[in-house]
Amino acid sequence: MNGLEQAPYKEQLYVKGTFNGWGDDTPMAYMGEGCYQAVICLSADQHSFKVSDQQGSEQLTFSADKYKAVSCFVDQSQPLIAAKGIGNDLSFLAPETGLYTVSLTVTAGNPFLLIAQGGENRDAEPSRDLVQADFSIVAESGSLQAKPEPVLAPDALFEQLAITADSSVPFVFGDNVDGYFEGITHGFVAAGKYRHKQGWYLGTFASFVDGKINDKNVAPEAAIFPYGVTHHYDNGASDTFMLLTQQRGAVINVSSEHAAILSIAPQLNLAINTSTVTSFDNGVLYALDPALRQDNTPSFIALTANRPFRFKESTFADLPALNDVVHLSGSHVKPVIETLEQETSITLYLAFAETEAEAVAQANMLLEQDGYTRHQQNTYNMLTQSYLWTSDLEYNRALMWAKASGKVFVSNEFGKGIWAGLPWFKDCWGRDSFIALPGITLVNGDFDDAKTIIDNFASMQLADEQSINYGRIPNRVTSLTNMIYNTTDGTPWMVREVWDYLRYSGDLEYAKSIYPVVQTYIDGIEKNYLDGHGLMTHRDPDTWMDAKLEGKLPWSARGNRANDIQALWYTSLKVAVELARLNDDLESALHYRTLADKVQSSFQAMFWDESKEQLADRLREDDSRDLQVRPNQLMTLTVPFDGGLVDKTTGAKVVKNAVTELLFPWGITSLSQYDPDFHPYHANREEYHKDAAYHNGTIWGWNAGFTVSSLVAYGYADFAYQLTKDLSRQILSIGHRGAMSENLDAFLDSEDKVTTTGTYAQAWSVSEFTRNGYQDYMGFAPNLMADRVTLSPCLPSTWHSARALLRFGTNNALNVAIDRTEGGVDSYQLSYAHASGELLELILTAENKAKYLLELELGEEMVNVRFDPLAIEAEVNGKQMPLVCVQPSYQDQMGQLQFAKPDLTLEFPVLKGQHVLQKYVEDSGLVKAGD
């Protein structure tokens, strides 16, 4: 290549795709004559990708179509265009596992892509000596500590939660700092990477017994636990990978039934000629070349182990399996940690830090504190901080995994927050964070985390009274200097969770300090978004159904007053009333109460169509009703804490309308299949861009949460539990194990299976599943602001027993044991963990689905309650007690609910042409709305 030749593009280009988490760790080298190349090792699988610069700019993001995915094939040239977007990736099915050369050639200003099999993967010529050193270390191992019954002991719990697989399945873990590890079992190529921002630290690893590789490709079994992944091999050996939490660190262990020389070779993202290695007392330290270091990104990796070991930098000649089986890069370092003597186990610790001192200190701490066992103990403690275990083992496993998966999203990247989803929603979205907050923090008793997340977003509230976004928190935080405020519901969701936190924690001082934030928010709505009816107005795309065509036109117009937005506005005002009262601000309390009453009156009069007995999804600017059938109507019942926006009789009709038309056994659709805009499938369609379907039929996992809540509120636990059971199956056996995807196709595939779409792991999907267990089926609703705790269990009839530890206040808990006898009588044993002054309101659901109140003064002594749901009689410690009906039965209005079924006889307009909805949206005169 002529060194003076100018490349067609000034910016560095990268291949970004599913194979590398859409990161920028696969740069393309300019080869001359308009040609860029990258050599990539791909698994024999389907891969989606684009070629772009680091920023993913409009003019330097290349695909083959502006709207849809296009398949590429080996040795077939594919014309490219500048096409930034979602759902329009290049798609490549690698015919076999191995190296591929991806070339982008610019001819007459036009880019073309070519993928060829093969490429160079030779060891780089090192510019420094390869290092070898011996370390004589023997570190003590600890043991796991169990909690008192009914909580299972650690080993027993982890055994129950193990998700086993005999072929490749995906998983994901988070470090709760700013990174995550997404990987697969039974493989080395694309087997996973520990990612941060746009790069990665650690990839796969190989373990060896007496110099022979443990080949994950043919491992008889892998077991995924909430703390890590273990592969078992025919030779009696096993290896385990753990990503640590609350720090940037990882653990790799190899064990053998028989003493042997054991080795571990981790894949590190360090080129041998841009890194150095030195030793410290207990191990070795890799350092990235100073010229390549970035702020807030680890540049040092410390390695140590708990048994005497030899560290040596290897080559393909030394260990051919690193090339032939693992397919490591020839240009990267190849460290190997090997026992000095025959051992039955060795544990390798890896610490990633921004300074040398921090990396060494962290590695030493992991060694001294037995980081392997400590991580397992921390995982156990997290899972059992609150506790719910029933007679349904599959549900128990799914609930525990949903809890573990929810913790993956808690990060400190921009202050404490909750990532929305992985891999491409690794931002803290205001709306997503607060919908996810109760299921990830509150029901688990993690009140400090909840408070810190609220404070973090509150600190970003826009205080400029001249701004149209005055009083709002960010819709999305992509960095501490890039915050986008274009959402209507993010802030009222936060206000709702302020009160939720206060009800759980009883933190009266916080009720005083957070009050000005709520006042500012309401002031902003009154200045900019309040109509003459007291309802909150907003732009078409500014609800959670926010997809926009080319970032401007709403795919699902819901302006200017959506029903869920009014529920959130009403709830915010009710919260403000309580906060004003707690702050002795009686004038504001009266003002907020007046506003709330007006919302309630206007909502019932304007949204409910009495003649059709149907709730409008939104009001248009002319006050006309949009009667599209969407699941949002259920939020009008579940968002307010104590109801009130919709009367119970109307609410019963809303529930029946929604579930009978929208609810399939695997999820609730975002639009009725009888609507002309309905899209039965989400992604990878020739007829339309996936965003057209995003909120127009596609199922959202988190919508199951308020669906279950609304059903249980009317006593329909058995019907709701059929949905929950299908979600349990999704969590345990579909997609990334233990997690839930963002979306599903509305209709099943040709094999009657669900199709996951969107992100492979979504925070609010798993958090709502967890919340349903604690807040709905167990019915736990503390309100320490009113000195009471409510338990309103509405158990599925298939639960013969349930044991729960339900957190509230300062280190307090409600202990619950429920048993159902063959005669249908329910037995409750109740006590507080610590003496407490809160009154316990026990609300019992009768056979006819009516609800009855029994008030109990509870202490640390066990109280026994027997309830006959058929005779509607209750005894407390053997003494019959009166019951007060607090909700009548609505069975006559709701009847026997049934799931909707996909109607395959329908002819869907969106499948009859190309971009049908898009053309309608473009021609409808809707107002463009940018970020």
C-alpha cells in the first residue's frame, strides 16, 4: 500500500454486531485501494451487524437497506448505503465456526461488502520477552452460611435454581458498576465477553487437566446458577466462571475429581505489543499502553490464584488448542495460570482497575477474603433478603431467577440507576428505572438502593422555569452530560415510587427533603401541560409507546391525553397531597387535592364511553375519544395506590374488556388483533420496519405486570397465574436463561412457539414478574406513613403452601406461613421479625372473590389465623372473629374470563402491502416531534 494514499473515510471504521455486543473492538484496517478489512472469528450461527465509525454517525453507518435487514453470503458482493437505524442490520449465517475476512471496498464513492472464509491468525511477533514466574500461595477457603428456616440453605437453594443444558444456551451477568458479561455455554467462539461502555476486558477462557483442554464444545452438561456458570466434563473435571458484583472483577475455577496439574487460560483484550506485564507479591499485573488508556476505563488487570501457581505467557506453538479449539487472536496476550503441584482445584482471580495500585489491592482482597465463596454468599444473601417459596417449584425457580436477573441492571455508571435493557438499552431511562424500581429494590428490602436511585434522578430534574421541560427528570441518561427530557411519564413514575419507597421504609425525614422535587414537577405541569379539565397534555410520542418514524413521526400517536398519563398525573397529585400534609403545608395540600378531584371527575366523564362500555386509550385535542383497544387501560386501575381514578364497577368492565380481547396465554398484545394497525409479528418482516409493530401488536413483557395486578385485584388469581406460569417457562427455558426479553411476537411461530424480540434481557420485564409475586399473589403492601401493614394474599389454587419473609421499615419483616387444607380452609401463621407498632390489615379473598378485612395487632409471637373462604368465617388463635367486607364480588359482571386466541382467519392490512402503516403515518399530517 502506498503510505501516502488517502483512505476514502477520515474516521476509523468498525464492524459492530451481535458477535461483539455492538462494541468497537473490531476495527477495520485500511489495506489501500479503497479497501478496509477485519478478520473475525464467528460461530456457526446467525449474526447481525453494521459497519460504522465509533460514534455511529449518520453518514458513516453502513447497511444494505434503510428499513429492513438484508442477508449477506460468503463470496457475494453486497452494495451498502449509509443507513443508520433499528431493524435494518446486515445478517450473516456463518456456515461453520472459524475465521472470516470482512472487506469493505469503496468504488467510485460507493461502498461494497464482501465476506470471505478464512484469514490470518498467526501469533504476533512480540516486541518484549514473554514472561514466566512462580508464586507460592495457599489461601484459605471459607464456607457458606445459611439463614434460618424456612429459607433454604445455600447449597440446597442453588441446587434448586440450577438451569442445566446439554447444548449451547445464552446467559448474562452484571457487575453493578458499569459492565456486564453476556455469553453462551458449550463453546469458545463468541462464548462471551465482559463488556464496559464500547469495549471489553475479558472474553472466554479455557481450562486444562494435565495439559489436555476441557472442551466446552462437547461438555456433557453446563449448569447456570445466579452466581455463575459451571461446565462438567467426561474426565470428572469442571470449571466455573463468575462475574463479581459491586466491583470490576471475575473468578475462574477449575476442579478435578483426581489430583492433576490444572491450568486456566483467560482471554484478555490486550494486544501483546501494546501491553506490559509485571509481578507483585501474589501475582502478575498487565498494563495497557498509556497512549491507549481512557478516562473511567480500567487499564490494569491483576491476576492471582489461591494455590501455588506458575504464570506463563503462551503461544500457539506451546498450546495449539488455543488456536485450534479456542480460536484466540494471534495478536493478543495468552496468559496461562498453572498449578505447581498436582491439585484438585485452583481458583483464578482477575481484578480490573484504572490504576496499578487499585488493581493489585483488589486482587489481594479477593485472595484474602476468598472471593469465590464470598460471591456465592453475597448472591445467596441477595436472593433471600426477602423470600417467597411456594409448593410450585417451577414458579419458585422463576421468581428467584427474575430477582437475580433484575440485579444485573443495577449500575453506578451515571450514579446509581437501573439500565433499561441489554445490549442496546444500557442507559438509565427515567420511565424504565421507576417502573422497574419496586420489583428490583423495594420488594427485596433494598430501600437504600431505591432511595439512592430516586435521589440520583431528582438531582437531574430540570429547574429552568422557562423550559418546556421544567420540572421533568431525564427520559434517558446516556452520559452525565447527555440527558434527554422528552417524556411525559418518567417524572410521575418517579413521584409514584417516592411514595412507594416511603410506604415501605417509613422514612419520614425523606418525605420532607424530597417534597420540593415533587412540588417543582407539579408546578411545571401547571405551567405547561394542564388543560381546562385538569388533565395532563403531551405530544403524540411522549408516552411509553414512543417509537418514532425516522425519529420524528409517531408510529402510535397517543396525544394529546393518554389514559395511563392521566393515571400517573392523578397519582402524582395524591402523593403530593400526602407529602404536603407530612410537611404541614396545608394550603398546598388543599390545592393538590382540588386538582386530583378534578382529574378524577374529568377522567370518568371524558374517557369512559357509557354506550359502548369502553375506556378510551386517549383523548384527541378536540376531546374526541380514541377507542383503540390497548393494554394501557389497565394502568388506570393499578397505578393509583388505593384506586380512586376509576370506580370498581367500571374497573371490572375495563379488566374484562382488556383481557378478553388482548391477553394471550403468553402475554398481552399492545393493540387488538381486530385493529387495522395490528402487526402479528415484530421483527424481520419484508412488509414493514419493526418499529411499525413495536407498539402495534407486539407483546411487552412488563405489561404482564399490571395485567396480573388488575386480575388479582378482582380475585382472579387462578386466571392470572396461567399467564404467570407461561412467563415462568419463558424465564427458565427461552432465550437468555433466567432473564426475560423485551418483547415477543404477538402470534406464535409455525411450531407454536413464542418468538422473543427486542433486547434479550429487559429490566422491567423481570422486575414486574418479581413484583407480582410479592405485591399481588402475596398481597404485601406496607404503608408505614399510615402506621399499617396490609397483607392481602390471593393465592393460586395450585399453591398448597407458601412461606414468605416480607421486608419493611428498618430491618423489620413480616413472617408468613400459609397452608391450604384439603377441605379448602386456609391456615395463616403471622409474626413480625421485631416488635412493631404497625397494625396488620389482613384482607382475605372469599370463594366468590369478595374481599374481607381482619385487623390484627401483631408482634414477634406467632398469631394463628384460620379462614374458610366458602363459609367466610375466620378464627384468630382459636377464637372466631368478625370480618368486614371491603370489596364485593364482581363475578357477575366479569364472569368466567378466557384468554384471547390469535384469529388466523383475519386478513391483516399490514401484511397485504409494503409499509402500509408507514405510508399512513407519513400522510396523516401528524406533528413531527424530535428529541
